[in-house]
Amino acid sequence: MVETKTQALAVLVHEYGDPSVLKHESIELEAPQPNEIRVRNVAIGVNFVDIYFRTGAYVAPTLPFTPGNEGAGIVTAVGSDVRDFRPGDRVAYVQVLGAYSAECNVPWRHAVPLPEQIEFDTAGAMMLKGLTAQYLLRRTFRVQQGQTVLIHSAAGGVGTILSQWAKLLGAIVIGTVGSDEKVEVAKNCGCDFVIQRHKDDLVKRVREVTDGEMCQVVYDGIGKDVFPESIDCLSRFGYWVNYGAASGKVTPFDISLLMQKGSIYATSQLLFDHLRNREDFIAMSAELFSLVKSGAITMPLISREPLSEAAEVHERLESGVTLGATILIP
């Protein structure tokens, strides 16, 4: 049965700007379209991409809009064309703008069944971050045993998963962090060496801990503040993999710089491109879920905050003090 419109508490952005533009209001949620499911959110993930949308760095389809790109909950209604889900199903979803809401409509192709062994909090915190780690490690640059990888923001939401997974694959893991309190977090997630970006000379320390061999790959979600140091940490034919710009966009550079730095490869990746094919989405999620169910990968730090405090959560995320992942609870 397809339900009609309903009221839901949500976060709205009426104009682009700082965290104060995030308003906690009641919205009228339309009935699910034929290809949509309605999800009662139990846990909503918070990510840097939400900030990009809030500030207008990424332009939303309309104003006002509800931010948020991942969540987990229970199906409450399905569209007329949906065959894979039914009311009562546990689901997790990703890459759907509008998650900062007690309920939201999700195209069914952007959702996957959530195994009973995985808690809603874990799923809400890990879908975007975990699938990002999956494509970075398994699709963009396929990490092999014995390789040395550098992971920026190793104590952050993506970084904690990347570090655990890279270590599981047999890599030597070097992580960077931005404060003293984040060092132990990174170590506990599998980093063999931890470098404090604001205290240490990044390139010098990488050269020291690798005996001059440097890294086969650098995973960079920071952007501007760690460029060109990131590519200076690479060995010949190494991969600089950018997947975010927490500090701002990388300054444009002459492509011949890649040749000068050792014929290195450079790529900037987007999760959405890896999820365009439903079969890929299912396979990537299955690999992530398998590792989480086995306990090989955990979400070591999940901060639970009320949906009504989304503005404060964004302030902390932008300031760089956040440890691990944060979820919003409706």
C-alpha cells in the first residue's frame, strides 16, 4: 500500500551559508514516487559532503532543501513499481539528498537490505564512508600485501575505516592526524605510523619511516592543505588519490608536475560514479557488510547527536575536532 503525504521533522536550508542556516522544522513529505521507498530514519550519517551542499559548493536542486546523504532505518511505504522492498524491511541507503529528516523518500536503487547483525547506528555511520573506503582500496587503487599507503585524516570517519581495511589487506599504513588526541585513535585503527600534520614535516617523516622508499598510494580527503606534499610522499609510479576537499580545492597545477615527481598517477574520485550500476552497489555493499559482520572492521567511535543539533554538529566537523563518525538521531 502506498501512503499519502505525511508530516516529518527535518533540517532545512533556505539559503546557503554557515551552520546557522540549518533550521529544524516540520516538512510535508510527499507520497513515495513509483520507484521510491519511504524510510523512517533510525540513524542519519553526517559527512563533509553535507557541508559542501550547505555552503553552496555543491548546488542543491532547489531551495529550500534538506541535506544529508546516508542513513539507515525501516521501510514504512513503497512506490507502486517497487518489488525488492516492503514495509518493515531494515534498509541502509546512500547518495540520496534529504536524509536529515525523521522520514524521507529514497529511490529504491539507492537502498540495500540491512543484515540483522548490523546495528542501525553502525549502518547510518558507515554507508557513505564505508563504500568510499571500498572503492578507494578495491577499485581505484587495489592495495596489495606489503605495499605502503598514506591515509590523511586517519582518525576521521572515512580514515578509521580505510586504516582498518588497508591493514587487513596487509599494507603498511601511515596515517596523518590533526591533533594529539587523534594519534591513539589512528593507531587503534591499524596505523603503523602516525604523523601529526601541524607538528611534523610530512614528507620528511614519510621518508624516515619508509627508509626512503615512500608510498605506493596516498588517499587524500583533505585537498589544498596537503598539496603538493601528498605527491611528494609517493614512490615512482605511485598513485595520488583525491576524494575530498575538507580544506579547500587543490590549486590547479601543470600536468607535467606528475612526470617531474616520478611519473606518478593522479585521480579525483566520486562515490556516485562507482554506484551508478546497481550490481556494483550490491557487490560493494556486500563486501563491506561481510567485513563488518565478521568484526574485521568496526566503527570505533560513533557520536550520537539529536537531529535538532545539526548546526552544532556541522560546526565541530568543520573545525576538525570530530573523532570518528557522527550520526543524527531523529
